[in-house]
Amino acid sequence: MKRYLAKRDPVMADLMRAAGPYRLRVESTHSPFEALARAITHQQLNGVAANRILARFIALCGDGAFPAPAAVIACPDTELRAVGLSFAKIASLKDLATKAECGIVPDGRTLEVLDNEVIVERLTQVRGIGRWTVEMLLMFRLGRPDVLPVDDFGVRNGFRLAYGLRGLPTPRALAQFGERWAPHRTAAAWYLWRAVDLAREGRLPPPIERPRGLRVVKPKQKSLRKAAAGRARKRSAAGAGPRRAPSTRAARSRRGRSKR
């Protein structure tokens, strides 16, 4: 794998030498239902808070073991809310449980034989589960070797740093560039995550070449887009804008009618 990537991409070759051995850990013990339920619970929370809520959720619905889909469906929303889950997460967990019961979310054995895109198409039908979440499952639960999460900020930022760009690559541009890493795009993503760590430690090698014609989002472009979006929101909130003051003749005519 490393020889293949190094031959295809000299910048990646330097990054791999600096980062050391490939050490992505695959956690295959969780069922697809459990892995996605844990992902939903952790959304928009730090690890400590999410783990506390998750422990209370397991104690409530699973009696010590991770709850089965049927137990989640049967649990009243008020009790789930009491353990710290938001109403949005409760709706997502129950939708996940329902789709696991009917087979849209498959069991582990079935999941193992499905293609990546089929898995993405099926699992993103669950409320609150997007492509990024499924890609993390493909990488860290199934150990799929050719996954490139182009919407992941860490991967995009690592690419920016490793390749000496002035801005983040767009997801589409990163996907096109990353085709040269296939069929080892999971490893390439892992090394791009490491590029962020190396840059923080001052050990990231300078790029020996920069990709040409790659579309990036520069910081100034981000600011301009935010400003334009803010102006658009203001126009939307104002509707058609302030009404023009009536003409003097029209105002005198209305005053005359009111006196009569």
C-alpha cells in the first residue's frame, strides 16, 4: 500500500515517511445498529457528555447490555428525554431502530458483503445519518480500504497543509485529485489527518510540488461568501424592502378626503 501511494504521489510519500506506520484501528465488535446509535448519541457533544448520556441510555433500555431495536422503539420519549437525549436524537434513534427492525439497516453479516455505495444509500435513509457518518463506519467498523471522506474538515485541512495550498480544497476537487490514491484512499485519508498533527508539531515536510488547477476555498472567499449570505438574509427578512413615502400630492389628496 505505502509503495503504491508513494509511487503515485511524491507529496504523499514524504508525508508517510514523516508520519510513520499506518495505524488505523478497526473496531468490528459493534453491530451496525449499535455503531449508528452511538454516532447519533455523540452528535454535537463532547466525548465526556456524550458517554454519560450513552451510559444512561444503555441502562434505561438495555439493562446493562446495548439495547435491541425493539427496546428503543418501546421506550417512551419522556424517559429517553430524561436521560439527556434531545427530541431530535430521540426521533433519530427510533427511526434507526425501526429501520433496523425492517432490514433497511442490515445486520453485521449482511453489511460485510455490500458495496460501499449500497451501504451509503441504505444507511443515509435513517434520520440524522449523513454520508460522513456512514463513511466513518466504513473505515473504522468495516475496515474498507478505499474510502475518502471529502467532506471531512480534518482531511481537507490536512491536504491543504501537506500540499501547501492557500485554502481548503473543495470536496469535489479533493475527490478528483484523490482518484490517484485508489484503491487505498482510506490510508491516504488517515495520513492527511496525521498531516494536521505533524503541522502542529512543526514536523510536516514542505511540499515538493503543488497541485495545479485545484479549486480551493480561500479565507478571503469564505469571508466574502459569509458577508453575501448575511446581506441576502437581511434582504429576505426585509421582504420587499421599506415602502416609499407617498408623494406630496397623494398625501394632500388623502388628507382632503379624511376632512370631508
